[in-house]
Amino acid sequence: LFFFFFQAEDGIRDPLWSRGLGDVYKRQVSTQSTWDQYLELVMISEFWILMLTVLTCLCGGIFALYQYIQVRSIRMAKTSKSEKKKIEEDIEEKGERKDLSEVTIALEENDKLVEVGENIYSCAIVYILEEYLFLFGFLMFFGLLIYFLAEKSLSSFWMTGAYLVGAITCMIGDFCGLHISLISNIRTVKMTTKSMESGFKTAMSAGWAIGFSIVSFGVLSLILVIVSFRTAFFKKGISIERYGDLTMAIAGFALGASVVSLFGRVGGGIFNKAADVGVELSSAKYSSDPLKNPGVIADYVGDNVGDVVGGASDMFASFAESVCATMVLAIASPELLESKTGFYLPILIFVGGIIVSLLTVQVASMVTHGDSEDKVERILKNQPFVCVVLMTPLLLALCFFCLPPQMQFIGESLSLIHI
């Protein structure tokens, strides 16, 4: 009903009832088949696609922020001398000497945990900033090559601009993912000492914060690039040639994300392997006190920068490349280009994926609690299953309502039923 009464034309809200719903219906039925008329009423215009995408990404970002706050709320700090003294006095007043020794040991372990976490955090941040320093130089050099070799004219900056936006967006996502991972490591250890369920919830909250923040931020930046470029390219009219220029410019976004992904995955992987070798070489010298072994810290830093930064950049680059590649292929079908929703179908699929993921998180969390290894394994196995069950009909519905009933694709005539 919402899309039925408010159908946007060229970005302007134009209620159907203000134009006379009966006249509109009669005019459409007289010129179109019932099937075409039904699809036109159901199809979402560009304005509503943009609104739906922005709202969904905001919901995903808010959920990621909530999970981040949940992890951050777990206090991790060294116990000061005044706090230790106060705790000891309180226990002595109660006359519980046994509890005093246990609390003292717990406080010492907490201080060691915080110290190790601070060392890992500082080393990982130094690594990522050094990597970004070299990456920035490569991005500028490669950006100049794109500007002089790939742009249609020296006065245009479309593909180069999309390339820089994609690279910067991917770098921001990687840094946020690394930060969340680093602060959640020691908090997960601390909560696991209390109960497995608490540790598992902390780890899952950190993972949800990383995943939803990167995907929501990436989809939002990509849809804004597409809409802004589409508005600029089609000021003088719509044509197949302009669509080709548009998709090639948008492909620069995926190229920028791929470059950052290359540095994140390969650079982090090399550091991780080097750290593994360093641990083996230095383990004999520091066998009595592993906490003083710099190789141990480097190993944990390598796990974060290799798996988290590399995985996050891979995830970002994968969805950027798949969306941009699909839009490039859409040039082969005039009907897809004329359709208001067919061109945006790849974006809508990822929007649907964010919605399904939010539902999957809630369903998987309510089914069981991770208070044992078997239940933890069950939760991890249930999430992909629930996601597939929810995503399959949604994907079918998106294709049904977004793709035109008939279209030509690379010379072949296809119908929606065949697709």
C-alpha cells in the first residue's frame, strides 16, 4: 500500500491518488496487458530504492554500533593500588583470608591480560598505519594511471573518483574491523573465565559488529556513488553509450576496493607467516616466561592483521566487484537499462541480505544458548541454514518483481519464467 499510494517519478513524490486512480488504471489497462500493468504498479522507483537502501544500511550500522557498545562496555583496565588496597581491606574486615588470596591472583591475572592486550593493540595499529602509508603512495600512483589512460578526457574524473572512493571506503572498513577485533580479544578471554556462554556472546557480538558495519558502510557508499553518477551522466538524456560510460566509471569503485584488498590480504598474510617463524625461533629463549617473548605478541598481531584485515577487505571487495560486474553486464540488455529496478537488482540483493542477516542473528540467538561446546556448534551451524531458508524466497521475489517480463540479452530473447 505504501508503494501503491506514493509512486515517485524522477525523484519527485507523485501520489497516484492525486492524479485520479481510476483514470490511471484505465489508461494502463488500455495500453498494457494485465501482467505488465501489475508489474508497473509493484515496481519500486529509483527514489524508493535509494530510500530503502539507505534505511537498511542505517539499521545495519545501528545494530553494529549496538554490538560494539556491548563489547566495549566490558571494563578492561589495570587495577590501581588504591583499588587493590580497598578490596583487600573489605575482605579482611569480613575475615575471609582464603578469598583474599584468590582475589589477589585474579587481579594479577587481569593486569597481565590488560598488558598483553595493550601490546597487541599498539603493535597492530602501528602495522596498519605503516601499511596504509605505503598503500597511499600506490593508490596515488595507480590513480594517476587511471586518470591519464582510462578517462575519456582529461576534464573527466569519474572513474578515478570512484576508484579513490572505493579504496578509501575499504580502508576505513578494514581499520574499524581491526579495532573491534583488537578490543574484543581480551574481553572474550575475560568473559570466558566466567562462563562459556558469556565468552561466546562477546565473540559473536564482535563478529556481528565487524560484519554489519563493513557491509552496511560499503553498500551505502556504493549506492550513493551510483545515484550521484547516474544523475550526472543522464543530465542530457539516457542512451546505451551513456550507460556504458556510467558502468565503466562505477567499475572504478570495485577496482579501488580490490587494490586495498590485495594489500590487506597479502601483506597481512606475509606478516602472519613471518610472525609464526619468529615464535618458533624465539620460543627456546623465552620458554620460562612466554609473556616476555616478542614473538608471541607478533603472532597474535599477525592473526589480527592477517585474518581480520584480510578477511574484511576480501569481503568488501567481493561484494563491490560482484555488483559492479553485474551492472556492466546489464549493458547487453536494453530492457534491463530501461527498467527502473532491473539495473539496481544487485544492490537490492545485498540490501535483502542485510535484512535477512539481521533476522538470522535474532533467530539463531533465540534457538539455543552457547553454554556448552555442543550448543555453540549448533548455533554456528544453524545460522547458515536459517539464512539460506530466508534468503532463497526473498531472492526469488526480488528477481520476480525487479526484472522485466521479457528482455533481450546478448541477442537471446528471454522471459522471466526462463530466468
